Amino acid sequence: MTSSTKISNITQDWVENLLKWNLDYFFIPTTVITLATLLANPVLLTCIFLSRALRQETRYLLVANTLTADILFLILNLATVICNTARAQITWLFCELVTAVTVTAYCCAILTVTLMVVDTYAAVRWPLRYHDILPPARTYRILVGVWLLAALYPFTLVILMEVKRGDQHERVAVCLVLISLSFMQGSSTVGIHIYFFVAALICALLIFYCYIRLYMVTRTQGIWQSRFSRARVTLLAHGVLLLLYFAPGFVFTLELYLFQREDISQDVRVWISTVNMCVFVLLPRAFAPYLYGLRYRELSDSLMQLLHQHRRLSHITV
């Protein structure tokens, strides 16, 4: 069986299972959560880039990069869900490119969230040298490097796949990251598992190290004494957000494993993939803008000022 025929059969079988279980209705929560997030993220980005003071701080540049990556991911994810629901026939090459950009945006958000923890540790550990260690110019270069690092592996797979396949550009009934990555990697998904595992392990070790060191450095300052202290609430909020960001990646790793197992029911694969794509990956992106808007005092003040100016202009216009 040729690769084109196999891809066509798998996508058609996937569509049949979606119809059998009426999973197209997951389009509704996907649209609602995505639109709610896309309304909040640009507002926070506007607050950051309109304020010269916020643009000069590394933590707000990291927040802006996370929000930008999330916006790109949400737009591509929603467009993919819409195309799949409408059964739009798209070329396999276009699906591969969408997959590569989606994976890049997801990985970039994960890497940036990890850097936010490292940034917090650096600010607490070296308060006097912090601005010399991470000036805005260096932060911009780091963020460019993060995007390049996140894009390296998925786009390399696309190039290798196209060189191997030649001029075959068949159309597919559904475009899914799961199917695209599986075929871009080839018969073995070991490379993908290593990529995600190593990246997740490095990020997790950095996060745990920074949090442990932060606790050791600040435990004598009394900020952890109260049960509802700002430090405890911040740690809890960040912990939940990090868990929400990392969890869909682990679920996706499970999807890749089940996709290669012939003894696993296709219904199970379709259900896990649909729930992960339409719900799990959206939750951290839905909570993130509201957490950042409430957590960072300067950002919330800038937001209130922006809303006040907008309200005042509206009254003047009326």
C-alpha cells in the first residue's frame, strides 16, 4: 500500500468515526474558548507594547511572546477544526505546513513559560545585577532564538518528507497534527518521542530547580508563613498553569503511541485526539491572559488605564 493510499484510508476512517460519535459538536466549545481568549490576548499585548516601561522589562516581553505564540496556535487550531468539520479537502503539503507552524507555536509557548520561571529566579537571586544580565536587547535575541529552536525540528521533518515524496500532493479529508507528524516521521515515531521527551525533561528540570532555589533563597524572609500569602498563591497559580501547558503534550505523546498500536480501537484514538485538540490544549491559553492580567500589578494598572481612556473617548464622542 502506497503512502498516499494509506493516508487517504486513515483520514476517511477518521471521518467515519467522527460522524459515528457526533464529535463535530466539539467545534462549539473550541470556538467559544478560542474567541474568548483571542479577545483577551490582544488587549494585554496592546497594554504591553503601548507602555514604554513594560516594554523595557524582561518579564513582560516574555508574557508578550507567550501571548503571541498562543494567538498563533489558537488561530491555526481553530482553522483546522473548522476545515475538519466542514470536510474541506486540503493538500497534504498545506496540512504539513500547518502542522509544523502549530507545533512551533506550541513549543515556543512552553519554552517561554519556562523562561518566565528562570527570569523570576534571576530577578530574586541577583536583584542588583538582574537588569545587566537580562537587558531588553538580549531578551529580544533570546526570544528570536526560542522561535528558531521551536521551529527547527518540525520544519526539518516537512523538508525531509517533501524530498522523499517528490511531487505527490494528494488531498486529505481531515488535517490532524497526530496523523501529519506520524507520517512526516516515517514508520517509527522514536524521533518525535525523543524530541518531546528531551524538551519536556529539560523544561521540567529547569522549572523545579528554579522553584526549589527560590524557596531556599526566600524562606527566611517570611513570605511563605501565611497560608494565603502572595508567594503561595503565585506559586499555586503558576504551578496550575504550567501543568495545563504541559499536560496536552503528554496526552499527545500517548496519542502517538496509540496511533502505532494496531490492537487499539480507532474509536479510542479519535476520542482522545478530539478532546485533546478541542479542550485540553485550549485550557492553559484561556486561563493565561486572565492570570497574567491579575497577577502582574503593572499590567493590570496599564489595562485599567487603557479601559479608562477608551471609556473617556467614548463619552467625548457621544
